[in-house]
Amino acid sequence: MPTIFGSAIKRREDPRLITGSATYTDDVKLPGMTYAAFLRSPYAHAKITRVDVSAARQAPGVIAVYTGNDVKDKAVPVPCAWNVPNCELKIPHHHLLACDTVRYAGDGVAMVVAETRAQARDAVDLIDVDYDPLPAEVDPEKAAQAGAPQFHADVPNNIAFKWVVAGGDAAGAFERAEVKVQLRIVQQRLLPTAMEPRAAVASYNGGSGQLTLWVTSQNPHIHRFLCSVMLKLPEHRIRVIAPEVGGGFGSKIPAYPDEAMVSLAAMDLGRPVKWTEDRSENYKVTIHGRDHIEHVEMCGTRDGRITGLRTRVYAGLGAYASTAAPGIPTILHGLVYSGAYTIPNIEGTVYGVYTSGAPVDAYRGAGRPEAAYLVERLVDTFARAAHLDPVDVRRKNFIPKDKFPYTVATGLIYDSGNYEAALDRALEKIDYKRFREEQQAGWKDGKYRGIGLVSYIEICGLGPSQVAGAVGFGGGLYDSAIVRVYPTGMVRVYIGASPHGQGEETTFAQIVAEEFGIPVETVEIVHGDTDNTPQGWGTYGSRSTAVCGSAVKVAAERVKEKAKKIAAHLLEANEADLEWKDGKFAVKGSPQSARAFGELALAANVGWNMPPGVEPGLEATAFFDPTNFVYPFGTHICLVEVDADTGKVDVQRYIAVDDCGPQINPMIVQGQIHGGVVQGLGEALQEIAIYDESGQLLTGTMMDYAVPKASQMPHIETDHTVTPSPVNPLGVKGCGEAGTIASAAAVVNAVVDALQPFGISHIDKPLTPARVWAAIQAAKASGAGNGKGAH
Amino acid sequence: MQRSVTLSVNGAERSVRVEPRALLVHVLRDELNLTGTHIGCDTSQCGACTVLIDGRAVKSCTVLAVQAEGSPITTIEGMGRADALHPLQQSFWEKHGLQCGFCTPGMIMTAADLLQRNPDPSDDEIRHALEGNLCRCTGYVNIVAAIKDAAATVRAGRSAGAAA
Ligand code: FES
Ligand code: FES
């Protein structure tokens, strides 16, 4: 049998997806189903002085209308589940529906349940609300200043927390440094835009007291847990099902008021209730990403040794603290300020700030893209200030490959790495020296080509549960698998993770098929239903394969150990004399005395002839808790040409070299990289969520928010190196977020590199033609450069 | 106020009572249980709802059900079954042209329209033909590869057919 682990086999999940027979949440239809629609605040900040639902209650088809005061006592406010310690975190109440104040345009005010979707919508328009508008502020830096409008009575200056990370002596390093650079970076708000909007269907059986909730979720066990809190319903009475889920990118991690409201209504009315957001609603109320204003500095020696990094960051949290929000700009951001480098002195201060925007939470990469971006922008800026080549500066400061595990100044212990190998592999794809020569020549003719390099690391494979507890994460971060072998030798595996496009029905089947020496088609992976899967923590943070995949591996090994005992018994041999070969346990030296996996499956399941003291049946459960995070890395290179007359950026080549350890299915890994890179390219070139000063979302539909289109995106060249992780039995690291973490900085580095002759040191993403053009005009006006490269 | 419409979907006539304002996509999904056609936006940008009407790719969220009466409609369910896939379905599978699959039915319908008009499209032509279809997962690289692959399969099938 060819090796299954490592082969690019086609995905098991695809036949249902390509024929239209998959079931997403909005496809769920139940007898007697009703439909919910929300009235949402048109104001970013206002007092509610009156809500009149009488006309809506009389409207055709309407079954019920709920306001904030109707449900306040029936439910617990939406919990925030990441209580980051030592930062005086303040988490204000987030009621399922606003009671007296609305805090962002989109805040829920009332919910209508009706016989049809259209009737629910029509009735929402009949609700009459009086608002007293209050001042809004969407800029996190401004919202944190004295005199800014106050959004929560118990959060002075809107500062949710002040979190500090420090290692070494940054102040001393900056004092002594020969070269210092600083930047003010805006990491704009982004809209995650999973192509499937969020949806929920709740059904309640009053007789048994059981609630079933189908919901667009990346982590059904977390949703069960948090719904149990919000609904005051015992956890074992709740079944959460994440059926087919059409992408998440972080936006389907959090608990939202919406699914809790739908559940409450189902319990109240005794009929199933469905709610599906439309895209405009999704853009208004589903979490947003990023939203940092950063003041960052780097210092070092004239010969290119980086000695210090310092930051002051204002991270917008939006109106309320979403499920994981406090951990994103802190634990998942500030702790990775060392990047791939040995930076001995680091000091970061992060202010989490409530604003009048939609809540901000994990969006693909979640804190790590923001860190990689500021570090890699600084490295390029520092190299230029020191008159050194950015490639040389990176090489000079890389953590050497023989120094792992390596403790960086922020205290993390990187598990493994070989950063120079990835850099070398990426540079092999281009002729760097020649590119630089042509670049210089081009500048003289007004041809602005640039190269952007990023050597990123990320912390992922979240993570040891003990660490999760220590950093205030309100759950574990182990994951789980039950491997169940049927009498015919077919296998079903029930997992705690909840893939939604990542292809783990295939990769996990490969792990099991490899272990048992059986065809991959005989293994089925089951996920997404809390009623049949073991407690697990879901799919995010590039964790599923490293953590849950390892649980699958360990459970399969346990099954195999038992199978070996049975084989020894049946063959009347000592276990020690057996070897596993070609899918069979055979007596060493006499290969004809052997039992294949299928035979052992039958023997175990009928139980006719078990070894003494061994129970019948063939299944095992594993809860795998890693000893550390994993730290994938890589180098991405972006080549651009900028049209200085129009400001248009043309990405001419994009090269991604990533190291996520051994690849179980290289085709799937490559797909993850492609998608991640394009999300980062969108961020770098065109995506931005814009609020006006009164807190109205101006990019509230797909007409205004520039999700990348096929024609706007380049081909992506991929390659990899393989550095196994020592922290899990597969040696694997995550790859879902890598592309996004690397690519935004690669593009901006390339564009700034191309525009060197103008003396431009930074342009904030997204690098739309208008912004690039304006930067060129401003540089010309200030006389910073002549555009010819001879400055 | 409801009225009856008769739609010809995937080769079968189906009569349903709908409100005049009902969009084709809602009728396909809610009345005819053809949930392979998806809804990803409310401004006709995403293309997840794309079906073929009279053989041309149309966003079914921009058409009233009553307007589609009398024209043959093909949805993803009418393209091929798991045991008899359409070349485009096969190629999306082979080339890993999908991840979460939400955009995929629409992508396949748009690609079907493209291949009817242009049996041998270049990468660029494919990327431009997908102007009205958004995918957030794949970065499009493998969607382009899948459509090229399907085009080659269809051409080979045609020439084999011609030779036979
Ligand atoms: S749902 Fe029709 S284009 Fe988006
Ligand atoms: S595969 Fe998920 S949107 Fe295209």
C-alpha cells in the first residue's frame, strides 16, 4: 500500500459539496418552523426612550415580538470568555437585546418571530423606537483620551485594559542604540466575510427539556457551554450541531446574542425558530477584525543587529467585549513581538479600548498578523535606516537553527525552527541580485518595481490547557477523538474539533488509515455534533491538525495496541514476538502467521475468543493536550510594480515558502496557503471597513467592501521546508493562518521598497491607488525624494 | 397575495404558489428544496446563487420567480450526481477547487456558462469570467486550475466524440 500520510489525495468531503447535497444551517427545515428577524439600532450611540411594538404584534403572521426588557431577566448577558489577567480587564454587560442604551449601529433592539421570513422582516419595520442620540467615537486612540464620549458607566475613558509585555531593558537599549526607527501604523478594521452568513435554528422539546441548536459554529462545544450560561439551561440538555459551515475565519467562534435569542424564542413558543442574517446584517453585527493604531519603534546597531522593539498599541474592541476579544491583541499579539529574531529587549503596551463600532474579535491570524506586520515593517525600515540590505538584516538576526527550543524576550519558548532554510528556499525562486540591479535601472526611467520580504513566525496549535488557564482563556485547549472500529473493519472517528472547509475529514482519515494499514475510504470522520463527539475546543488558531489530529493519532495507537494483544492471543504468540507489517500483525520470522486489521476488528467485536482480562470491542478515546504551542514559519516574497502616475499596485509575483512540519496532505496545505495569502493581499491592497464620524458603517455591503475577486489576485507560487515539531506525535504545525500572517506585510514592504526614490517610509494599508498616489504627491511636495533613486 | 408559477427546473416541471415579490433563489431553496443554490449577499455581488437560465449563468437573487416561468433552469443539483459527475464537478474535486464549498455551486454554474462560450479559456479569461463570483477560502488559484482542467476534459470528450 502506498504511504497515505503525505499524499495529495482528493477530499472526502467534496462529493456532497459539489453536487449541492450538503446541508448548511440555513438549509435545515423543520416542521412548524418559524422565522426570526431583528430590529437593529440605526444609531451608534443613543438612549432608548421608548419602544412600541404594538403595531408589529398585530402584523400578519407575527407570533411574538421580544424587546430587551422582555428578555433581560430570562437570560444572562453574553459572556466574554477570555479574562486576560494582570491588566485590570473591565467587561461591561452585553445584554441579548439592548435595554436602555444602544452602543453601535447594529445593536439588537427587538426580535420578531413570524410564520415566514418576509412577514418577520415586514413586522420589524413596524416597531417604533424613540432614540436620544449620543456622541460616538470609532477611533480607538481618540476613544481612550480624556473628554471622549463614555460608552459604559463602569469603564473610565473606555479603557477595557492596559496590558504590558516586557523582557530585557528596552529603555536602555533605545538609549544606547546607534540606529532608531519609528512608525505609526494603522491596522484597519476588516470584515471577515465568510461566504456563508451566520444562521441559527433552534428547536425545543418541552417534554424532555432538550434544546437542539443548529448554528454556524467553528466550535460547537464552546457554543453549548456558553449557551448553557446565557440561557440558564443545564449543559446536558443542549445539543449544538454545526452542520456544513461555509467558512468562518474567526467570525464563527464567538457566542452572539442572536443564537441565544433564537433559542429563547424556541423555548418560549414551543416551535422551531430560524434566523439567517443577510450580508448587510453580517457586515454590521458579525465581529470585525484588527482595528489597531500602533506607535512602534525598533533600534539596533549600525551593522544591523536589532537590539530593541517597543510598542504602544490602541486596540479597538468595538462596543462590547466579544468572546475571545481581550486575548487577541495581548496573548496572541504582544507575546510574538520577537518574530523570527533574537531581539533581547522588548516592551509593549496595549490598550484595549471600547468604541462605537461592531465588536472586534479573532479574524484569521487574530493578533499575529498585526504583530508580524509591525515587526516586518520595522525590520525593513530599520534596514533602510542602517543602509543595509533587508535580506542581510533578517539573516543576521534570525534565531539560529541550533538554538531551539528558544526562549524569546517575551517569555515564549519556540519549539523548533530553521528560518534561514525557508528564506534561502524563497530566494532561490528569484534572482535577487539581478532584481536589485534592474530595480535601480528602472527607477531612472520612472519604472517603480519593489520587492517585499517577510520572514514570519506564528504561535498556533493552541495549545497547552494549563497555559490557557494561566492566561485567562475560559476553557481548555486540548482536543479529543474517539476511534471506533466496527466488526467489518470499517472505522468511524468522532472528533472534538469542528472543521469548516479545512478538509480534516480527509487528513484525519489519512492519519488513521496510515496507522491501521487500511484504505482511506474505510475511515469516516464525524464532527460538529455535541451529542456524539467528545468534548473538544473547536477549529481556530491553526490548531485542529496539531492538537485534534494528534488526539486521533493517539486514539488510533491505543486501538492498535489492543489489536496487538488480540493478535498475540489468536496466534498463540508473545506480543513481543509480533511485528506490524503490511497492515498485519505477524510473528517475526514467520509472516504466514499473521492477522490483518480486519480480522482483528471482527474478533474484538464478536468477543468470542478474547485474551484473558481483555474486554471485547475495539475503540479508544484520547484527549491530547500538547506540551507547548507550535511555531510554524516561512518566508514570503512579493514583487510589485507601482504606477507612479495612478498609484496602482501590480503584484507581479507572489512566492510563499512555509514550514508547517510534515504535510499530511500537501494539496490541502497548499490550498490553505493560497486562501490565507489572498486574504492578506485583500488586507494589503483593498479591504477596509469604514465608519463615518457618527459611527455609520459606510462599507456595509459587498458593493462597498472590496472582497478580493479572481481578476484582482495574482497566481501564488508555493513551496515548503519541513521542520518537524517536537511537541506532538505527528510533528505537524498549523497552516491555516500562515498565509494571512505573512502576506500583508510582504505587499506593503514591496510597495515601500518600490517607492524608495520618493523617500516614502510608510503607507498605511490598504494600498489603494488613491492612497499610494496621495503618498507620492505628498512626498514630491515635501521634496523628500526626486523619484530617480539618487537620494 | 400569492400566484401560481410553473418552473422548469433540472428537466422537471414544478408548480408552486408564491408571492409576486418572491425571488427565484428563495423559491428554489424554500419551496423546491433545492438548497444547493446559496445566498451569500443582498446586493448581487457574490454569485453564490448562480444558476443557468436558458443556458446562461444568472444570479437567481436578481430574478423574480415569476420572471423565470417558461425558461429552462439548471441548478447545481441538475449538473451531475455523485456517481455521475459533470466534468466541472470532477475537476473542482480533482484540483481542490473548493474548501468550505459555499461558493462552489455558483462557481460551477458560471464556469459552465463560460465553457459553452469559450471552450479553451486562458487563466486571465477565467479570472475575468469569475468577476461576479466571490470565494473567500481558496484564493482562486485552484478554481482557475479546476476550470482549465474541466475545459480540457470537455474538449477531449468532444474530439473523441467527433472521431467516433
Ligand atoms: S446571493 Fe445572489 S449574488 Fe449574492
Ligand atoms: S470554498 Fe469557501 S467560499 Fe469558496
